[in-house]
Amino acid sequence: MIMSQSSDNPITERAQHLLRVLVERYIRDGQPVGSKTLAGETALGLSSATIRNVLADLEEHGYLRSPHTSAGRVPTVKGYRFFVDSLLTFQGLDLDKTAYKQVQQQLSPDQNVNELVASASNLLSDITRMAGLVMLPKREQVLLRHVEFLPLSDKRVLVILVLNEQEVQNRVIYTDRVYSASELQQAANYLMASFSGQDINLIRQQLVKDMQADGDKLGCLMQAAVECAGKLPANNSKDYVIAGQNHLLELADEAGVEGLRRLFDAFTQKQDILHLLDQCLSAEGLHIYIGAESGYAVFDDCSLITAPYSFKGKPVGVLGVIGPTRMSYDRIIPIVDVTAKLLSAALNQSSLPPDQTTIESED
């Protein structure tokens, strides 16, 4: 299991015990925890005064903080990190049988990759009551096998693509002028004769060069081919599916409405999250970011728990959950871990490899 950081301030066993109870109580109730509460919940036989001294020491070392509205204390990112790294007994973090069966049944190898990814993100959201996200499988190349252009109304063209071996994409593109069915057929024939079996990114690059070189000399056939093919999808599998963003509304209490808005903007823009997922993909095992550890201010009030999933022994994507730092780590960690393993198993048993799926979209 890989964690983002580890604590460099050793604390006594007594302080560790109090910190563990305080973090667990705060995760459960969401309210600052005071010395009297800890005195009643621990079996150490310590007075409230002694506990206050220990808590003050923990606060001085950065594990706790005192909200100005309360005499109690809450964990800091450093406190959560020490709790996750040192105070949780991971050997006991087993997913309950009901949840395991639910994940196993819904991640069926009979589904195509799109369905598996959607099922995994929905499962993570439903079981954890947080936002579940799954990175789409990466692929090395997207090879053009077949293309058809069919005219629609209002300068729209239906593009039917066959990529790699069995992947089919149906896309609607908008062109600068109306093309006849004959023109579009000739454009498709030209592309197949010139570029069949080549990577779609290289095709796009070559068409741009042709357009720059020939300019006004392009005939109607080449103009149609260049315009239509120039709007084909690039080889960019960097994307993810997310479900359950509504479960994050409680973050408004911790991050404020503006912080929640920035987080939802990050979901829409995707770059920051994809960068984090890329980092997690290059690591082994579970990866946990708590608060500011992510390096992105928009996630300062969140925790991200991820695990890679694989195809034929090679990691091809990452899945995980985003939630408040005040999450039940002992419950969430095994859910993410098991879901990644079962998604890997489903992909390896599926009749379609991860780069062969059906996608329908409109540009």
C-alpha cells in the first residue's frame, strides 16, 4: 500500500491512542472532540487535565487544531496522515461479504468496457456515498480500419468509424458547407486508400500538412476529406467517468460554497484530476492523498483514494473515490482495493480488450 507522506514526529503510545480515538470520533460525528469526551471513551484512566496536556502537545506538533468556535480539537492533514499510516490495522480492513458480492455481480465480464467503467464508478459511489471515478483504459494506438461519411441536414455529417479491430464510433460533425452523398463517399474512399491501418493522430497530422501545402489548389474531394477527417477524434484516451458528485455537497460545510464550486469546476475541466490519476497510475497499489498533499488547492478539503486496475498484468487505468478528509478510511480503503481487483478480473475475462468498445458522441 502506498501512502503520499509519512509522519516524521514520533509520539508516545498514550498520545497515539488518544489521537486514534479523537480521529475516529470526529469522523463519526463531525464535531470537535474535547478532553472530557476522550476521558469517557478511553480506558486509560486519565484525568481530563492530563488529556488536555496531551492534546495540547499533539496540537503543538501539528496533528490537531482548535477551531476558534469550540474548545474541542479536530485532526489536521498531518493528523489524518499519521492515523492512516500508523493507527489503522489494515490486516482487519476486509470488505463485508454483501458489498463484495454486489461489486462482483455488477462487474460482469459480459459487459463491454464502457459498461464496466460506468458500473465501477457507480458502485464506488453507491457503496461509499462519495464521488466514484474511473479513468478510462489507456491505449497505445488508434488505427483507422474503416470510415463512412453520411450526409445529414444543416451541414451535419454522420461519421461511422471502425478503429483498431472492433471498436466502432458513431459521431456527428458539423462542416463548413453542405456536401453531397457522392462527395462524402469519394472522400471516405480517398481516406481508406491513403490511410487505412494508420494511427489516427498521424492521419490528422498528414492532412494538415497536405492542406498547408496545397491551399487553394485542393479540389472538392480533398476539401471534403480534409474537413471531415480533420474533425475525427484524436488518440486521447485520457478521460474518466465520475458518479455521485451530489454526495460531496456536505463539503460545503467544510470548504464553503466557493470551495465546492471550485471542486465541481475541476470535475468539468478534468485536467487536475487526470494529472493526479496519471501519478497514481505510475505508482503501485493503493494511493492516498489527504487534503493539501495533492498539490492542488481545489482538493485541500478532500481526500482521494485510488488503486490501479490492469489488463494482462499491465496497469491500464485507475479508479477511486473523492470525498471529504473526514471520511471513514477503514471502510473506504478495502472498497477501492476490491473494486480495482474485480474490475481487472472482469477486463481479463471479457471478450473485448480495453481498447475495443463502442462509443457514440456528437461534436
